[in-house]
Amino acid sequence: MMRYALRRILGVFPTLFIIITLSFFVIRLAPGGPFDEEQALPPEIKANLEAAYGLDRPLTEQYLRYLSGLVRGDFGPSFKFKDFSVTELIAQGLPISLLLGLSAVALALLVGIPLGTLAALRQNSPTDYGIMGVAVLGIALPSFVTGPLFALVFGLYLRWLPVAGWETGQLRYLVLPVVTLALPVIAYIARLTRGSLLEVLRTNFVRTARAKGLPERQVILKHALRPALLPVVSYLGPATAFVITGSLVVETVFGLPGSGRYLVQGAINRDYTLVMGMIVVYGSLTLTLNLVADLIYGWLDPRVRYD
Amino acid sequence: MTELAPGAAPSQALTTPPGAATPQVAPGPAAATVASRGFWADAWRRLKRNKAAMMAATVIVLVTLVAFVGPALSPHAFDAIDWENMAVPPGGPNDHWLGTDRLGRDLYVRTLHGVQISLQIGLLATLVSLCIGVTWGATAGYLGGRIDELMMRFVDVLYALPYIFIVIILSTLFERGNIYVLFVAIGAVGWLTMARIVRGQTLSIKRKEFIEAALASGVSTPSILARHIVPNVIGPVIIYATLTIPQMILFESFLSFLGLGVQEPQASLGSLINEGAQEMESAVWMLLVPASFLVTLLTCFNFLGDGLRDALDPRDR
């Protein structure tokens, strides 16, 4: 197990390195630069600006410089948000994005697993069809549709919650964004749980547990549910990746000052360093969370072989 | 894939060394290997019995017809401004059947215009990803060994980054508004899951007797791939392609919603939803009209994909 874990952890670095290298050069292939404004700058000024940011150097030299900065935790200056470094920008928004994402995953687990279990135990009943029908909708509806609809119903018509915005420490502002973000994950977890629980319920050890007279409640909670949740655990990696990318939209819809919006703004403005910074931070985040999910899976399921 | 749709394959599959075993993403070998005329007739019968899937297919055909014929029925062009009727709700005393937007442009024509773009892009990107994914997966699976390992390692690395990041990076590469080129590019990186599925299927059939027979009679590797491997993995490929279309539609709306896709005065469901969300306090129809079209399309494609899976992969019955 230790050797397996170590190898997996070390395996993250080459992947990250390839991602950084690929995105660095692909982004530079793009036509236009950060200083192409609607009103063209005089060539001398543009040249000076580019020299100041080191953009006049050969691409390989810029790349090596960027890498050596990264090692020291320096993501470079932002081209559009002058006076801010990319590190500062991301550090400001990341806590809100993380809070949003982690709450959404937690909510999805708390709601999705019971719903899926219920549907499996009442297989082919109206309850089952109802839950699974809603789940298909939940998966099909993108958050940029559900988000505005929730804001409309619960914010504008019912006035239960704020439509959008953010005040530090006010959790009311997080409710709608978290629900919006969690909805497809809830639906997917419910479907996964139902499917694998149905499979487990047909196995011999569940029949044995029933045969020796255990109460149904104990059969489900103690014996069936634990192996049935393995697919859910392995879905947690992709789920966090989904939640991370989903936060791009949800932060835009609900006007949250998270860091997700920087990726889009950076792409629109050709703000190379900002886009790169986002890719490095969110890329490592995804890789780490996938790794954690894998390790938990290996720990829960002794059948996973470590070679 | 599917960083947008949460139905991504479990991440474990990425980490098992390629060539070790058939990856779990493969939806069961049974679907492809027993393929025969009887199989297809059987699948069609099962599909016809699935009411949800048949209804979804009907709705998709209807929406497609309306999207391509409907705009001609309205007297308005998608970018024409009607100065007399700005932001009027649907059903008013004018010929704007679904109302107009803030600039007085006809919402019925603009929405159908958006549906056209969505459908075209969904198909285009899916076709591109289908071609690359099937070729890549079948080649890697059939050749095996070092080449397989290299090819699938490449897939793993691309997989590690959320797909939408690749999409956003690509969107900076092309002139804004050149949406078709953008989606050829997006399709060109959207083949990862397809490649995995096809590779898994190929591994499971490449030791079968009919391949050996072909080898023994001296058929070349490319034609074994094209004539014997690919036709036999077509079942899962169809299922997955049906599920890729809504995903690509979703990516397009997503990019347009964020302002990275279709540009004014062109309309896409995503950009219309974005405009509508900003106006929803005073003009809720601007949000509801494009949103309901998008939701209908996505739901129908998902139901159809699920139905096809049940019909072509009867493992779970």
C-alpha cells in the first residue's frame, strides 16, 4: 500500500509538468496579445510594455523563466489587473471557490446517497421512478440554466434568499450557488448508489446476512451499503473536477468573488499569466483530489492490487 | 470528458497501467462480440418498446424540423431590429410570437437560430471526436505493447486536466466568433473517452478466431482494423456518440454563455440565456424561451442515449 501510494503521488508531478508545458506553448500560439486594445497603442509604447514584462524575449527563455518563478511560488504579474500579481488575485478568490466547491460535494453526498438507497430499496415503485426521473433532469440541466431559475424563484419571487452577491461571513449568499452546483452531482450519486446497491443486494453475503436473521436495517446499513458505496468513492475524483469547473459558471451567475471567473476573464483578455496561473492551481487541485479519491478507494477496497 | 456532465468515468481507469486489463469503462464485451443481423433487429425491437427513448427521438426530429423550417415562417430576420417593439412579451398584438429582446430583435427567430447552431455543432464535434477516438482506440488496442502504452499515456495526461480548461484554452486560439473551427478543435480533443471504450472493446476481440483467420490469409493491419475490428465495436460507439452530442451542445452553450463562443449579432442558446438572465427581473421570457429549448434538447438526447444503451447492451436485463 505504501509503495503504491508513493508511486501514485510521484506520478502526479510529470503529469502536471506536461500540462504546464503544453498549455504554456498553446496559449502563446494564439493570435493577439494582452496589449492589443480597441485603440491600438503606439508601437513604441507597446514595445516598452512587452519589454517590461519580458515578452520580447525568445519563447523558450520566457518558458524557463516562468518555470523558475513557479518553483518559488511566483505566478508572475497579471497583464490586465495592473498592480496585482497573479498569486494575489488567485489567493483572494480561492478560499471562496473552495468553500463553494467543498460544500457542494458534501451536500451531494448527504442527499445523493440516501436518495439512491431509497430508490434501490423500492425498486420499480413510483418512488424509484420519481427519483430517477428527477435525476435524469438534474444531470441534463446545465448550471447556467438552473442557476438563474433558482435565483428567479427563490430570490425574486419568494424572496427567501439573496439573488446574487456576497458579504463575508453571510452564509445566506452561498445557499443558492451551492445547491445549483450540487444538483447534477446529487443526481449522479443517487444513480450510482441505486445501481450498485441493487447489484450488491443480489449477492450471496447479503442473502447470508438475511438468512441468519439480521434485521433488514442492519443488513442494508452494515453489510450492503459499504461495498455499494465504492463506485461513489471513485466518482468523487471526477465529481470534484466537475464542481471546480462548474464554479466558473456559478460564480458568474451569482456574482461571487471567487477565483473561477479569472480563467474566463484571462482568456478574453489574453492575460497569459493569469490563465496559466489558473491552469496550474486548478490543475494541481484536480490531480490532488483525484489522487486522494484513488487512495481512499484502495484503502476501502482490499481487492485493489498495487502493482 | 464530461467534466461538464458529471458522468465521467471513474478516475481509477486512468491509473491502471495500459495493457494490464480491459478498463472498466468498457460497457461489457457482450454488446459487440455477438453482433449479427439478429442482434440489430433485437436491439431495434427493444428500443421501440422503450417509450421514453422513442418519445425523445420524436421530439428531437420535431425540434430539428422546426429549427430549420421555422425561421422562414416568421417575417423577421434574426438580427433585424424592430424599433416599435422592444422587449415586448410573447403573445402581444404584433407578429413577434415569442416576444423580442431588449434591442427589439425577434426572440422566436433568434432562438431557432440558436437551436440550429447547437444541433450543427453537436453533430460536427461528435463526428470529429468519433473519427479520431475510434481510430486511436482501435489502433492502440490492436497493436498493443509499447505503442499502446504510449498512446494511452497521452490520453491519461489530457484526461487529468478538466476538459473545460482545454476548451477555454482552445477558444483563445481562434478568432472569436469562428465557432465552427473552434468546434472542430473541441471535437478533436473530445475523443478521449471514446478512445478508451474502443480500446477496451478491441482488446476483448483481437484474439478471436476470425481475426486470426484474417491474419492467416495475409490481410494487412489497416484493413484488419477497418474491416474486422471497427465494425465489431460499433455498438458501444453508437451509444457513446449519442451521449456525446448533448455534451458538445452543452459546451457550445457554456462557452457562448461565458462570452467565449458565438458573438453578436449571431445568437446561440447559451448567449441568449446569458442575456435573458440579466433581464429576468423585468422580462422573464427572455430567459425562459431559450432555456426551455436547451433543456428539451439535452434531456431528449440523454433519454435517447440511455434507451440505446438498454437496447444495445442488454447485460442488465
